[in-house]
Amino acid sequence: MKKEIFDIIVLGGGPAGMMAAGRAGELGSRVLLIEKNDRLGKKLSITGGRRCNITNAERNNHLFLDNFPESKQFLFSPFSQFNVDSTFEFFERRGLPLVVEDRNRAFPKSEKAEDVCEVLRKYVSESGNVKVKLNTAFISFVIKDGLLTGVKTSSGTFYASRIIIATGGLAAPETGSTGEGLSALAFIGHSVKEPDPDMAPLRTSSKWVHSLLGTTVEDMELRFIQNEKTKLKKRGRLLFTHFGISGPLVINSAHEVKKLLKKGTVIASVDLFPDYDLGSMDSLLLDLFEQHKNKQLKTALKELLQKKLSEVILELPKVPNGDTPVHSITKEQRKILVRTLKDLRFPINGTMGFEWSIVADGGVAPKEVDFKSMTSRLFSNLYLIGDTLNISRPSGGFSLQLCWTTGWIAGTHAAQN
């Protein structure tokens, strides 16, 4: 049988892979796009609660790249070629208007991640130069005389003079992100950091936290403490879960908290009233107690806190019993309650696993990639994009922007090479 040879093979039909394949096809290259799932963009279709946070609308490249502190120096070149403005133009020119919400998060106006997928699928198909092969798992690279010449897959072996790998990391493995690409890259000599859940909720062993499942605090201050010193402090919204705590603020702290955990015990402290110091908080309780002096403490406290939260706090050690009449609360008991509301502590035992992770860190070391073209420094015809790169970043649209940028650049340079 005559072997089929392409100009470019793209491994992975996620956001970066579709962008790369579409761009290369647009420039006239004959492309084979290989995807292990039964459709392109499976993970993308569920991202952002199925709304798809396409990018972060920080238009200043330098300010945008401040969110990549460990990799910023590598990203100036790619973002000079395709940046946030380019992303807005790309999608809006294709009939998908974007809207910007709090924290500069940009979403499709339709609020449907599937609409983003459809734009990219059309981009892949519109040139007529891209062949898509679904339900096909990548197995390994074909190497001849020290050069990459093709790929072995579950559907056979395919050949091309250039290969773009966009197989992603290990986050959300149910969507097909199971790490074969990283293993193959390590096998051919790349330095690959072992993946670890990076942007994920945090877990605790404290049962009282678990009992607050579904409770949200809209404005609080969260501190992470090690050796009685505050190492990280954030303010915003907090969600209690059956395993610990979650929400954008927590997820964006996970990377730093993981680093702290490697050095020892980490304690989380929640300040439920961040606008009050201890003195003003005590005054607030005194006023509350004066208004409800003939009621039980649990009744009075519901004026300040959600019912479930107040019930759980009143069951904590040393805190006055909720059935205690307010007029019977001693000064010392009131001080304990003040300190509890301002410093609600529990241990952090780690992040949740890959199945909970938005992003898993790990991947090829940036120093082994030429970011002007996204080519491997080991194989000049190999391009690495998206989550195959070990680049840490927060939530809020930064991950997908990295996919759009690296995918467009790889597709462009591979087609022009």
C-alpha cells in the first residue's frame, strides 16, 4: 500500500491543535489533524462551565505576561506575533462577538463554549487542505536517521516533514488528556516535568469544612499560613465543598500552595469580615448582642452569617454554645467568637486530582523550545504548543490565550518552513 505523506501532521484536536491546523491549511499546507476523541474540541466544549473563557482582555502585552512570572521572558516574542487583540479579531471576524466580564475575562456573547468549537472546526475545514482523523490515538514518533519522519497511531502510521504536537497535559483526563504526548516527548530526549494538578481546588481533612458543602462567602480574606507566618493572602469569593475549598481565588492560589506544602504544613485562615479589625468586630458583636440580648446566640448570629455557616461555627471547640442566651455571654466568650470570625482555621492537605484540575502543570521545559516559531531545539521539524509546555498561569482566560498564540505561530511557521 502506498504510504500517505502530508506536509504537516498536527497531533491533538483541542484549541491549540485546531488553531495550528487551521492556520497551516489556510497558508496552503496539506495537513493531517489527528484526534483521539470522536470529535474535535471535546475539552474546549466544557471549559468555563460550558461558557468558555476565551481570553483575558488585558490588551497590554507586558501587563498580560505578568501573569506568567516563571515564563514571561519566553513569551514576549510569540505575543508580539499573536496577542489578545489578535484573538478578539480572529473570533469576531468569524461572527462570534466577545464580551468582557469581571477580572477582564472574555467570553463569547452567546455564552456557549460549543460556539467557540464550531468557529474553530470551520476554520479547520474551510481551506480544504486539512484532513481530520478522529478516534485515533497517538502512540509514538517515527524516527529515521535521527529525524522525525512521522507518527505511529492506533489507525496506522502517517508521515510528514513537520509535526506539531498539541496533545495537552493531564488535566480533565475524562476528555482524553492522558499524557501520551508528554511520554513520547520524554522518550525522544526532551526534559519533561512530571505533571501535577496545578490549578485545582484545595482539600482539607477538617470535617466541619466538608459539612459546609455548597456554602459560598462572597467577600472574605483567605490567608495561607506556614510556621505562623502568612505566606499568601487573597480576598474575594470562597466556595466550601465536600472535600475542602474552591472558587477562582482558591484555584489561582493552588500553584503557590503546592510549593508551600513541599516545605511543611499549611494552614488556611478565613477572615469572614475583612473590613473590620478585632476592635471594630468586637463593637459590632456588642451592638448585635444589645439588640438581641434576650435571644439565643444562634438566633442573634444569623443576623451576621448564613444559617449553615453560623450553625457550624457554633459547634467548633471553645466557641460558646448556640443555645446560650446572649445576655449570658461573657466577655471572654465574646472575644473567642470575634477571633473565630476573623481567623477561621483549617489545614490544607493538598490539591484535588487531575480530574478536578483546570490546568495540570508539567510538560517540556521552555528552554528547550524556540518560542519565535514554537520549534523544538532538539528536532527542527517538531513544534510544541499549548499544554505540552511547562508554563504555569492563573485561571481567567490565560490558558486559552496561550493555546491561540502558540497554535497560530506553529501553524504559520510550519507552513512557511
